[in-house]
Amino acid sequence: RPDGGDGSGHVQILDIGAGTGLLSMMSARRARQEHSDVPVQVTAIEAYPPMARIAEKCIKANKLDDCITLIDRRSTVVSADSGDMPQRAELLVTEVYDSELIGEGGLYTIFHAFQNMLKPDAAVVPASARCYVQLISSEWLASCQNFSSLTSHWKKHTGGKLLSLPDNMTSCRGLPCGYDLHVERLWDTDDITLLSDPVLIQTFEMDSMKDLEQYCNSPKVATSVLECIEARRKSGAVASSKDRPSACHGIVFWWDLLMHRGSDIILSMSPSWCRPGPEKPQWREHWMPVVFLMPEPIVSCPGDRIAVDFAHDEYSIWFDMRKLNTSPGDAVEPAVTSIERPLCHCGAHATWTRERCSDVNDEGKLAAWTDVLTKVPSAISGGGVCLYLGSPSFLPLLCAALHPQMTVSYVVLNTPPIHIT
């Protein structure tokens, strides 16, 4: 849309988070094809200096340095009105998204661009984001966060020995961020069970300054109600009823990007089970579905209704869940106007990776270690010393429980030793 009514007579494009300059170069070439009779100017902004230098070389190598200007600063300190750009742009192309959508600060980045670098009716690519959730059950995923079953496993395999865990460890909600992973791998091995159909929970209109202002300055809690269906895995349906309920451990979250208004071009992060036909999703490491787990599972049966509350700030999203006693069609208001953001209060989730938490909870590994440690000769265990050297673990406590007369030296790397007697 050249000129834009301001008499400038040229096309102005803005690329925020330019990276190697790919989107800037694609935009410049397409704009020259579409508007060969007017000059085309692209302003590319890349805040990371090493990446900006690479972009500079790529742009020059493609002979587009005559129409692409690179700015190596954060976009939030750039303004067209201050002379950083020839004029406000008619088009913004940007890739400032992560698996949780807004973790790179995309909401405020685009809002600031409308305030300082874009014309009021500027087009934005992508134009809109749609966020979806689906109820899931997965014992393995639950083991990545919840330690409540560890005490029963311990008692079972140590002949009644007790392991006491702090209350804040068994009730902790874990890390504030979700767990982004290739959920299709769990689906392929029947390690994830679907308990509902997907539901749209939030839409972000990236090309609306009014909506962006609301997202940034007064975000609201969004609530969707998901009805539990017959539990299913890749291998088929899972018998579930009032007598055989399922444990809803949390949700899987993903987003779709509508690239441009009036088009049907969508970039989707939806998992494979939501896609028609046998074609699998494109393999990605940067963007993946995200799992959000609850501190305690919700017991559910087909027909039960579970409300999922969604909240966000500038950089993060988080969820809460609650089982409803209402009927379909009843209005559901958010439980509160804001949801407390989950934070790790016990230290374990902040210390261990999620995979490490799963290892700690692994009943098979606990049984194997118990079997090995019970075979320690009595002459050693009666007055010997056991040295544990490694990352934080319950193994020293297991050794001390099985051999009360033994002294256990617990040395975690880069920390002072602890002696358990």
C-alpha cells in the first residue's frame, strides 16, 4: 500500500527481530515486484549484535542493502518520529514468538511498534494468534512434577521404611513455565491419554492497537469449559466410567497463527492427533506444544465438566483448573479475577530438570537401587562409610535407611558435604 496518503510516495516495511534478515529480504523482493513504480524501504531491527552482523552480511550478499536499513538496537527504543525511520510503516513482519507464544515479549513489542513505528491501519504478519487447550492424563508427565507417590514407593520397596517429604514439596506447583516437548512421542507410545476435545481458550489480535493495549495494561482471565469424553490413546479407547475414572493431570497447550487477514494461511503447532490424515507435523525444535501440570490430578469421568482458567502477563502464561457441578449452558465466570502464578517454593523443581524429577519418581529405578544396596555386606554396612558424589538425589537417604549403622557422606558437586549418620 504505497504512499498511504501522506505524500511520501514509497513503501515502508518494518521487520522486528530480523535475525539473519530473511523476512526483510523476502518482504523487500515481494514489495518491489508488487510496487515496481515506487521506492521500497525496509527497516530491519535486530537487538543481538552478533546476529545483526550476520544479517548485515546476508543483506549485502543478496544485493538488497540499497533498500534495507539495519538497526542493531531493541525495537522498544526505536521511533519513526525521532528519525530512526524515514516514515511510519504500512507493514510489520515479525517473529517474536516462542512455544508459549508471548515468552519473547511479543505483545508489548508490537504494541510499542504501533505507538512509535507503524501507521494506525498497518498490516501485521502474523495478524492473529489462537490458543487451544486439551485435557490430558499422563503418569509419566505427572512424575516430572509431583512427588506425592514417592513416599508409597519408598515404603513398598524398603520393607516399611518411611521417607518424610516436606509439605511444600508434595504440594508445590512447580516451575512457572510450561513444559514444551514433542508430545507426539508420548502419543506414539501410549504414554498420554486424551480426556477432552481441543477448545479455543484465547485469541490475541496482533494487528489491533486497541486489543494490544488491553493485553499489555489490563490482561483478563479467560475461562473455557471442557467436557470430558471417553478417554483415548493412540492404540484406542480407554475404558472409563464412574467406577473407573481417569486422573486429569493437566492440559496440553498450543497456538495457531493466522498469517494475514482475509487469507487461510495458518501456521499451526497442533499435535499430530488433531490433524487429519496420516501426515505428521513438521519437526520443530523452536516451537512445540506445551504441557501445564496441576499440583494434584482431578478425578474425572466422561460427561464431567472442567473449567480451565487462563492468565498472562507480558511474558508468561499460566493456568488453573477446577471441576464444575454445573450443567451445559450454564454461565461460568472465572474463579477469581486473577490467578496466582505458580512458583516453585520447595526448591526441588528449581534444582532438578523435569526429566530428573521423573527419574527420582521412577519406581523401577528405586526397586533396582534397593536391590543393589541391600546386598552390601554386613561387615561394611555395620560400621563402614558410604560416599555419594553427584547431583542432588534421594540415594544417600535410601542407603542410610537400609543400613542405619553406616555413615553416609553426601557430597553434591559445588556444595559443602553433608554427613548422614
